[in-house]
Amino acid sequence: MSQLKLLLQVALRNLFVSKINILIGGIIFFGTVLVVVGGAFVDSMDEAMSRSIIGSVAGHLQVYSEKSKDELSLFGQMGGEPDLSAVDDFSRIKDVVQKHPNVKTVVPMGTSGALITSGNTVDLTLARLRDLYKKVAEGETPELRAQISSLQSHVRQMLSLLEEDLKRRSELVDEKANDPADVEALARARSESFWADFDKDPFGSLEFLENRIAPQVTDGDMLYIRYTGTDLVNFQNTFDRMRIVDGGPVPPGRRGMLLSKFIYEEAFKLKTARRLDLIQEARTLNHKMISADPQLERWVKENRTQTREILFQLDPIKTKQAVERLQRVLGSQETELGKLLPLFFTMDDSNFDTRYRQFYAELAPLLDLYRIRIGDDLTITAFTRTGYVQSVNVKIYGTYQFDGLEKSAVAGSLNLMDLMSFRELYGYLTAEKKAELAKLQEASGVAEVKREDAESALFGEEGSATLTADATPGLIDEDAQLDGFAQKVRREELANRVYTQEEIEKGVVLSAAVLLKDPELLEQTMAELQATVKAEGLPLRVISWQKASGLIGQFVLVAKLVLYFAVFIIFVVALVIINNAMMMATLQRVREVGTLRAIGAQRSFVLNMVLVETLVLGLVFGTFGAVVGGAIMQLLGHVGIPAGNEALYFFFSGPRLFPTLHASNLVEAFVIVLVVSALSTFHPAFLATRVSPLQAMQTDE
């Protein structure tokens, strides 16, 4: 103890005597600040990324069938959706998993994908016109006739624009560029006789327009969407990152869908409006300039040259209103909308903000900004697990986003669907389907035959029953089966039916998300749940959120490794700098070391003296650095760090990262700085003690 006390006195005396000590202290100070800030920043980003995924769709754990050919990947995998075996009864999983003391809740899930067609402008207009004519059958009113006349005028204006497009194409390319059949069909649709006879057979006329005219307009989109079927109420109550943006939630027990806000904006919004939004985001969020960014210049050019989708949307009345508004905004006397729009969309850094506001104030109210509106029914058609095509109609109740993943093209594009619609679309028999099938079997008189008796039943072996087909005239009413009104009634019955919680939970799922009370016990809980389901005879796998997230989870892991590697490189650089500084400081004290050795100091004493001095230096300047680093993190925790681009949106779990400082960051900083300082000092101090006292006292270097 007396020797330690002496070494501490020597260390404190020499603390500020040498300029080299001040230099080393400064390096330790900045190193400590770097360790505290860097460590807290990396930990905060790790927590933010993990929070985004856990709080959005993955949960802490995922449970799925061990019979699956592929591993669970909630956000998809290369080559399509993973091939998962279904779990027959979610309620059974819930009963077993929910018993664990660390399990907070269990959410049923099933993820798949489908192609949908959003329809072009002509398709949508003709669909509205068809709906109006259906209402005429129930009774015509002056208001209804006025709406029909307005839509007819709109269709005729679109036909006029389409005719201009065909003429322009033949002039620019070749007269043979247009299909003669298309030209002939357009000429018929443009004729006065076609519209004079329209009301005699409105549905026949609409069918002609839908089949021969609408396909000539190519602004419709074929879109692949990914959707997750789930208990929507339980899902929204469980995942705290979920936030409804437009509309409202699907009512409890009802069929319905919530579209991803990312998909809603990217796929269903008017392309001109979407490009304006992207330019606005780039200018405000990333501080980009149109004049200096080729992408922004391209979007401006596309808006200026691709005005047809706006022209097709406007009927004669709205066209007149748009002309008047653009004349006022531009101070122009031009009367042709096709010339006013390119003038309006000629934008640069000086006028963009003004034109952006004017677009939404003047033009947007005249347009349908979205192909699918909140409250519309969306028809989703997909291949079932057995290979046949199945369709369901679901009502769009609203849009939602996962905060922190709202700009992610992978994670932010997941749409939510009620579990009953998902089961039907994926190819599982719902209660309605089973009842309908039973009625058909009863009405047709079909008898179930066992596989082993099939041959004898078909070929009538002696002593066996035979299958006989009797004519059943009138048993199947084709008119009733094909009646569109009957189909509509059935869809309305399904849409209005309220399912019980037991019906929702007692059925097939592909996986289940498990939320924990104490996430720190994730590994332990995962192992215990795996043992529990095995003991219960359930063929299930229990995996962590990171593994279940597939590509996203791997990305998080790689991002963490890159960040920690970057910090490690900085530590290595600091180690080299401190080592060089300590080498210089120790070599400058060779004569002092020689004198101490000459008066009887042992090599161990000299070595301990240098190490203690370095540790004291590290403690003093390290404490100062930790205080400053902590203050910096407290400041950043209040003001936040803005996400400069979409990638940082994911890393920061939102538009700003609010880093937090943990006690572990301070402890790690002290330990790392002291270890680095000690290691940097040990080698030069050891070399100095190897010099003999005589040589040390005689040298000047």
C-alpha cells in the first residue's frame, strides 16, 4: 500500500508537468468523448432499427410450422413468398404459448402476394357509368340522368383525346403504327349514331367501349402487392409502431383491408401529383436543388410532357374550370388546356414552392388523385396453395404505416387484410364455403366414395355399389347462378357479416407473432417455448424476430456489424496514436529511469510507476471526456438528429433519431480508454526498463 501511495503521488505530481502528458491527456479526452458518443449513437440506432421491426409486424418471436419447406420470412425472400405449411388451428397455438409467464400476447398471421389491376382512366369512368345505369333500373330521376349525361360527355371527350393521340402517333411514327381495328372501333365510338342509340342498349354499348376502346389507353397498372391476413383489432392493439394515416380501422369482426400508405402513394396516386410530392420531399428533407439534381430535372420534364392523364380525367365542365384557374395563375389568355398544363408544369427552384401549392389548391380539387379511394372495394385475385385462381372483394377502410418503416420499399409495402378474407384467398375453406359446398352436394345427390372403393364403384364390380348419374333437369338454375344481382347480394352479406372472436381464432394461419413482457429474456423464452410446443406435440418452430425478418433482419445485423467495425477502426487508430505518444514520453524519461535504477529501484517499480501515471492520466482526462460526451448526448437526445435521406429513415426509425445515453456507455468508455492507454504504455515502458542504468544516464535520447 505504501508503494502504491508513493506511485500515486509521483503520478499526480507529473500529471501536468510534461507537455507530452498534456498531449496524451488530450488524446484520452477526445478518445473518451468519441467512445461515449459513438457507443451511445450505435446503441441508439440498433435500438431504433430493432424497435421498428419488432413493433411493426415481427414481434419478439415468431411461431410457424416445422413442416414448412422454407424458413419464415415476413418481408418476403428472393424468388417470391416462402413455402410454408399451414397451422390448422391458431387457437391451439395461442392456448399453449400464452401460458408462458413472459408472453404478453400472440397475434395470428398469414402473408402472401397477389397481382391486381388498378384500371385506367377510361375503365374507371365506364365503371361509374355502368353503376349509374344499374340505378336507372330501380327508377330514373332527373339528378341521375344529369350524372349520366355528364359522364357520357366525359367519355366522348376522352375519345376525342384518344383520336388525337392516334393521329399524332401516325404522324410521328408511321401511318401503319395504328391497328386498323382500333381505328375502326374508335371511329364507331366517336360517331353520333353510336351515342344516339346508346340508351337503347346501354350495357351492350358499355361492353363495346370496355373491350375495344379502354385497352387502347395504357395508363393502367398491373401491381404486385403483399398482404398479411391477421386479427386486425389485436394487431393494432399489439404493435405500437402501427399508425392509421387515412380513413379508419376495420370494424371488429368485419372483412376489410388497410392499404400501406407507401403503396397507396406510390401505386395508386396520380403520377403527376406523386412526382410533385417527391420533388417537394427532396427539396425540404434532403435540401436538393432542381437545377443540380438530374432526377429532379427528369421528374419536372415528365410532368411537363406527360399531361394526358390529367386531360383524360377532366370532363367538359371541369376542363373549363381548369382553364379559367390556370389562366388566372399564369396570367395567360391561352384557352387550350393542353397548352396551359405544360406552361404550368414548367418549374424550377424559383417557382416550385408556389406552383406546388397552386397545384393542390387549384387543380387537385378537379381531379381524382387516387385510382382507389377510401371506401372502395378492391378485387384481389391470386393463386391458392393448390394452384387454382381465387378472388375476394375487400373494402378499403383506410391507409396505415409503420413509423420508422414508412419509406421502406420492402417493409413499408405490407398491406393488412382481415384473417377470414386471407383464408379464403389463400385457398382454405371458410365456414361460408363449407356450407355452400354442403348445399351443392346435397342438391346434386353426390355420394362420398372411399378411395379403396373408387374402382369398384366406377366399374360396377359384382357385389359392389355402382355410381349412377341421373338427369336432373331444372336442378341447377343457370340464370340464377349467373345473376349478377345474386352475386352482389352474396358479396354484401359477406361484407356486412360480423365474425366472432372464436371464428377468427379457430382456423388456419401461417405464423403467429409473440410479444414478450420482458424482451431481455428473449433467448431464454424462445428456448422454453420450443420445449413447451414439443412437449405438447405441436410441430412448430420458434424463432427470433431477427431471423423471421429475413432480408430486413440480415440487413439490421450487417448494419450493426458495420457500425461496430467503424468504431473499432477508430479505436485502433487511437491506440496507435496513444502508443506513439507514450513511446515519445517514455523515451524522454530514459535518463530519469536510469537514475531511479541506479539508486536501487527495481524494474517492476519503474514499470508500475509508468503504468500508474498513465492510468491516473486516463482517469482524470477520461472523466472529463465522459462528462463532455454525456453532455453532447443529452443535447442530441433533446434536439434529435435529422434523417437526411430515406435510408436513414430506417436506421433512425423515423424522421429524427433521439439518441439515449446509458450507464453502460460510460462504463464501456472508461474500460476501453484505460485498457487502450495501459496497452499503449506497457510496451515502451517495458523497453525503457531493459536499458541499463549506465547507458540510460549517459544518453540524451
